[in-house]
Amino acid sequence: MKQSTNKHHVFIIGSVWVEPKSSAAGSRMLQFIQLFLEQDWQVTFGTTAQKNPNSIDLTQLGIHEIPLELNDSNFDSLVKELNPSIVMFDRFMTEEQFGWRVAEHCPDALRILDTEDLHCLRKTREEALKKEMDFSFDLLRNSDVAKREIASIYRCDLTLIISTYELALLQDVFGIRKELLCYVPFLLKAIDNKQEESWKSYENRANFISIGNFLHAPNLDATLQLKKHIWKLIRKEIPKAQLHIYGAYPTQQVLQFHNEKEGFNVHGFVEDADEVFENSRVLLAPLRFGAGIKGKLVDAMLNGTPSVTTSIGVEGMCEGLPWNGFVEDEIAAFVSKAVELYSNKEIWNQAQKNGIEIINQRYDKKELSSDFLHRINQVYQGLDLHRNQNFIGSMLHHHLLKSTKYLSKWIEEKNK
């Protein structure tokens, strides 16, 4: 058993640089970083991605930033020199790329996988939608992405799961032991009376909003649904209504949707999403596929903005609590509820209160952080026993180490 430590060195290997204003994944990563810093832990962040204007400067938080290269043996000496006690992989692809190197050169480091959302679930749902098929667990089990992602989960000591739905799915569909999983949704401060009183009232808000990073396929599809089917029906009922669409990395197709006469306004990236939320009356999120929990729906609740979304949108988010608005999958019902929520002050006010309950009961940072940190310490101290009980993980590590190691070395030599 390891000695208990009050101070860890966490090496986070990111899939991208941290962009909290561009995506929910960026916000979540920043929440983890801030939590680690609050424990007085040392944090190092590295990624193979290129920086862009939306990336925040982590050095301002006292974090060491390291650009990484794929298939580069310099990583081996780097990670040995860093000698982290915890290595956190941002999505399973980074674990595939760097996990074997970490295991070989820092065998005593606790390996944590942050899935963000289950990629295999999102991708399988997207494929089923494109092929006009019903989603099924059999489709999911046969997915190549599922085989890769589940293998990555087994190879890690602890995997962070953002959604209660996905937590149950991993155990029930794939048979993963609960000891390998840790439920950690968004870590948020409770909404108190002072914050609630600061929100603009129903009368002082106007218009509909839609928001989401357009590199994320579900958001692009939702915008297409609004343009082709939903918005024109809402405008028939509320002729003066305006829809404002925001999101980083809009495609040329999305930008061409902008039409002031139709009240369909495309703005692209927004510096202060909270400001547009608190001035808007209703969020529209007609998501037809996806996974995880939806940052836009959380941000709406944090700003007192009710929403209309789908069963995919609310999945794993409220655990039986009344939703912050309405949940409808059919277009006609979605439109009807959007009009009702926008036009009825009493219903709108109740929806806002529902949102407060969801945030305060499901996403309390204090309670969730305590459980998360306890699990880290528990697994870290008993790491040898923990790994001995995960034979599938050690078996997969053995085979991946052999195959990936020599493929990587071959690519490295080829690149020279």
C-alpha cells in the first residue's frame, strides 16, 4: 500500500488546449484544474494540439504548459523527469497515444481517464440517425469506437463519467466493475437567493437563443433542425420573435443561414455567453444525438434561462427532477412547447425554479469534489491491489504495449 499523500503532481494530457468559452469540455477541464489547485497540488498540462485565440493561458494559474509530439520518444524522458503521481488523459484517444509510455516510464502513477462523454455512444447514435436505423445496444457493442474506448477504460485505474446514464450503461451493457468508474459531472457552486434576485425578469428578457461549438456534430445537426423545420413554425405563432445562434467555429453553411428577415441571426463565437443567456428568454436545443451532459443546458440554468430540448438533451442530467422547461422529441410538440414557454410568464417562472433545483441538487461542487478526491486517494493508496483485481486491464495493457510501442517506434524512425 502506498503512503497517503496530501500533495500530488498531476500531469494532464489534453486532446486540445483548454477553451472554456468554446465548449463544455473546456469548462469541465478548467473545473478539474481549479479543483486540483485548490488542494495545493502541482499541475502540468501538455497536448499535441496547436494553440488558438480561444485557448486560455494556463501559466497565469501557475501551471506548466508543455507542447507534446506524437510518436516521439522525447516524451519518455519528459514524463520520467516530471515523475507525476497522477496522469490524467483527456478522452480515450490520448490514452491510446500516451498511455503505454506512461505505464512503462511512470508505473506507479495513478492513471485517470476523463471520457468527457462516451464517444462510442455519441458516434453510434449519429450513425444510426444517418442510416435511419433505431439505436440499440447491439449496435453499440459492435462499434469499433466502443471497442477502443472500453479498452481504454479498462487500461486506466479510474475513469471519470459525467452522466448517470453512461455510468449505468458501462456497468449494465459492458459489464465494467464500478470500482473502475467514478461519477463526476460539472462541479458548480449552488445558486443562492442573491444570484437568483440578480437575474433579469421575464419581462426584461426577449428572444430565443441557441448555442454550441460547431465542431461538435450534435450542435451542427441541431442548428440544421432549427433552420429547416422548427424556426419557421415558431415564427408563425410569434411573428416578431428573433432567434440568436452562437457558437465557436461555425461552418460556412451555418453562417449562410443568417437571415434578418426571418429573425434567424447567426453570430458565431461569443466572448461572454452568460451575458447573452441572461438577456434571452428561452434556449432551444433540439438535439437528436449525443452523449454526456450538455453544457449549454447547464449554462442556461445558471443564468435563469428556461429551455426546450429533447430526451437526448436531458439524459442523465436531472434524475427525475422536473425539467427547466420542456422535453419534446417530435417537431410539432417541440414548437408548441417553445411557444408556450416563451409566452406564459407563470410557466416560465416555474421552469426557472426547476433549473435552480437541478443545479443545487445534482451539481454541488462541495459534495461532488469531496467524493472525487476521496476516490483518488483511496485508489492511489491501494493501487497494487486495485490493479491486481483488474486482470482485463493488465491484459489489454500487455498487448497494447507490444503493438503500439513498436508501431510508434517505426513511425518515429520513418519520420526521421
